[in-house]
Amino acid sequence: MSGQERPHDPPAGGGFPGVDGLSMTAADSPLNRLAAAARRIGSVAVGQPLDEADVVQAAAELTALAERLEAAAAVERRTRNHPTPEVHPQDVFSTSPVIGFANPVAPPVEVWAVVGHEGWREVRGRVTYGYPYEGPPTCVHGGVIAALFDELLGMCNILVGSGAMTGTLTVRYRRPTPLLAPLELVARHTGKEGRKVYAWGGIYHQGELTAEADGIFIEVPPGRMLDIVSGNAHSTDAPLVVDPDWQKMMARNAASKDGQSG
């Protein structure tokens, strides 16, 4: 089942009544404002001509700002929010490089959920890609499109309680996806077989499908995931920076799974 119907907008104010309410991470927070300003700078720097004197001055100011923020930052990594089926889709990964309002490299993607096939929650969204995401002239980069599908398909699985890791992602580029144009997004969980979880997604421009993707995701036992993120499965001298709260959550999930199987 893919069903290539167009997505539809959420009501005014965002969210979807009876399903998600409002996204918390889309709020006008200081971190989101910082990321939004960085995106604006990146868009101008990549896509529009600038006088060299302005570039020199901006580079000096931004370098000084970067050094100040680095000096003020704590050593440990920021706590990540934990993905659960109950939250608004925009809140699943608030610092995602694909949909995170708090991440300066993320495009301005907005997502929400609707009740779809068989009562499952499905992802809908919209985005207008600017110059930093250009591939072929006037078109969105194919790799950016693939990254978007990876995020949206994984998210729609989380929303039905079947979060899993990407196994394979097959993207079909139907026609060029235009830059600087409003795009509509849709993604849905399409089934499960053993540890394999399936999902489909599409991108539309003016009602026409520009790209679609099918994904096969693999459920990873919590204990195994804990080993991976803790660095136990890696041969490296550099320790991974793991969010301790997330690590504790995975340990609790692993213990719960062991208790159920015992």
C-alpha cells in the first residue's frame, strides 16, 4: 500500500486536533531563534552575491561569536528528547539535521500527523528548500531528498510504535523537485514482518509526485542498541559522547524486555 494521494494542511496554529495538539519544539525559543538566524546567514552566503567588504566583516564577527559560544558551552552533550509514539512528530527529534528547528543545518521542514489507513498515524508536512540545498540548477539535491525520506519514514514508524533502524531506502526520482517552491510531504507505515518494518513516502509539487521512497527498517533490541551507542561495538580510541539520560532509558528498556522474556 502506498496510495499516492496529496497531503493536506493542518489547521491554523499547527498540529492536528485530536491527534497531536501543538509542537513544543517549534516554539519561539532562544535556541530556535539562534538556529533560524544561522540558516538565514547560510542562505545568503550560498545563494546571493555579497560585497567582499561585507563578507570580511561578517566573517570576523561570526568567528568571534563562534569562539565565545564555544568557550561558554559545557563539555557534556546536550540532552536529546526521547522518541515516543505519543508526541507531536515535530518533537520527535528537535535537533535533527533534517527537521530540527533547533539545528542550524536543517531546512525549514514542518511536519504533523493525521489519522490514516486503519487508524494509524501518518506524517504530513511541507517545506520550501532554499539555495543551500541546491543540486542540479534550480532543483533540490537528490541526497537532500533521500535524507528527508529517511527521516520521515523512520518517524512514521515511530508514530505507530514500531521505531526501527534504516535497513534499505529505495528512492525513485519521478521528476525534478524544484528549489524555492512549496513542497508537500507524506509518509506512512505500511506493515511489519518479524523484525522488518516497512514505510512509504512521497514529495509533491502542485499536486504532482516529484519523488517517492520505500524503506525497510530493522528493529534493534534495546540491549544491542545500548552496546552500539556506548561504543562497545566500535574499535576506536575516541569515546563516543552519549547522552546519559538516553543511555539510562535504553538500559531500562533492555531490562524490561529481559523480564518479559524470562
